[in-house]
Amino acid sequence: MLQQVLSNLTVVSILAVINSLLLVYYVIPKISWVIITRNLNEKPNERSSHKGATPTMAGVAFFITLIMTLFFIQYYDTEHIGLNLIASATLIFMVGVKDDLVVSSPKAKLFMEALAVLFLFFHNALESSNLNGFLGIFEIPLWFVYIASTILVLTIINAYNLIDGIDGLASIIAIIIFSVFALIFYSINLFFYYLVCLSFIGMLFAYLFFNFSTKNKIFMGDTGSLLIGFCIAFLSLRFMAIDVSLYSHFTFKPENGFFILMAILCIPLFDMLRVIGVRLLHNKSPFYPDRNHSHHVLIDFGMSHFKATMLLGFINYMFVILIIILGTFLNSFKMLAVFFIAFGLFLLLFYKLKRSINAARLKVVK
């Protein structure tokens, strides 16, 4: 009887969202109690957008929920990749826990993240040596696939980790990303990945209740942001490995698949590139912490956490729609030009905002 229930996609889809939401909603207060009791609250620094010490490590609830979800949706794991995901996610979870308790060096984090990617490479479902004509390129060597995939995963993990700076932003961006991926995987009958997306959507909606709360606030911490970033990267690899024959389900051209992925991840990626560029221009390390992130600029400009989050989420969502539309009739070379223009406008917007903020501060000093 239970097996029949779990083989019904509609029922499992509803359960994936509801169970994830309820489990995270139940576990987070327990985590908060432990953090507060052991005096492990995250204390604000000069970069923080918060004033008081706040519990963190809500990502523990995400990890527990992910493991439970993977058990219940194993019927749909036709590619048998669930164990690889569990092994990789466990490594990432360990890195996040350590970083939340005792700050890790960037090099140590990158090494462990790369090791986690290795566990994914033990499965060939994420391998694809065909770029489908992206910038005129078709077949590429398998060794290059592994290197490029590792760089892509590390970039996505850390780009997502960097946007976790104000209430709700990381969650809203992730909900948008998982929603788009869910639609894509559902349309091509990759239901295991679709259900993973639904589970994370349920988790993040539950987390938002606490993250926006004034009395029961908690942060996801690196435990959460690294895990979510890794799972987004995992889904990104599977998206890039979609067989070219399945592109008949989509309106956009196969050669534009990479640009669709970049659009889905646009806010984390654009923000990371912009921040690294600003730091290098000031002769600082790319890992140097500062308040140059897009969300910091919007907060300093006078926006509330909620408004800044909604604005960046809206930009991300609309850009995905725009790129999917353009991807139906533009080739990959023209799409590359579109991305350069879009990134240029993104840089210009936040340059103007930053100048306005600095000018206002100078007036106050005088």
C-alpha cells in the first residue's frame, strides 16, 4: 500500500513540499534552543546588516530533511544517483558546520568542496561531452568536462554563499532557482530531480518564517548556504548533461542551454563577478570581506531587507524569462552579447547607487 502511494507522482509531489516544510518548521526551534543555550549565536560585525546576536546553523534542518526526502523518493531515482548525492552533501554539510563553529580558511573550504564534487563524478549521469553548438563548439574531451564541471560547481557554491547577507535573499533566490529547475526537469520526466527541487522549496518557505521573524530569527549559516549552493550546482550539472534529443521539450535552442543556466543563476553570479572586480580594482584579495555586495548597496541606499530581497528576486526571475524568450531565436554568439550588455547594465546600476550613497555620506560629514 505504501509503495503504491509513493509511486504516485502527484501524491509524492505534494508530500515532498509539505513534509519538508513541516520538518524544517519543527527542527529549527530545536536548533535555535541549542545555539542559544550553548551561546553559539552569530555576533554582528562591521559588515553585518543586523544589530543583535542571532542563532545560526538552520542548515542542519535542511540536511536532515534532504536525507529523509532522498529516502522517500528513491522510487524515482531511476539513475541511482541518490547515494552519490548523499555522500557529497555530507561532506559539504561537515564543511558548513565547521565554518559556522570555527571559521575555516577559503583554501580549506575549496578543497573540501572539490572533494565533494569527486563523489558526483563516480556517476556518469552528470557527464556530457557535447556542448550542442555553444559558440560553435560541439564535442569536447572528457578530461575537460571534469575540470570545467568542478570549476562550475565551486563557482556556484561560493556565488550563492556570498549572497547570504540579508534576511530572505538567499532563500528567495534559491526558491526561484529551484522553481525553474523543477519546471525543466518535470517537462522532460526527470522526476527525481524535480522532487528534490520541490523538497528544497518546502524547506525554504519554512525557513523564511523564522528568517523574517523578529522574535524567533535564525540564519541558515554556512551549514545551509553551502548545502543549498551545492545542490543547486548538482542540479546545474544535470541540466547541462541533458540529452540533446530532450531539447524538443523546450522552446530555446540547444546551443543556448548554458546561457539559460547562467540566467537562472544570474544574481549570485553577477554579484560575485562585480564584487571580485571591485576588490581587485582596490588591490584587495577576492576573498576580502566588505560591504560591496549588491544587497549591501541596496540596504545602504535605504531599502529594507524585505524590499531589497524582493527587488533582486524580481530581477532574477524576469531575466530568466527574458533569456528563455531570446534563446528561442538568437544564436549563442548573439546571446553572449546580450549577457555582456545585461552585466554592463547591472554594473552601471550599482555603480550609480554606490556613488549616490558615498555622496550622501560626504554631505553628512561636512
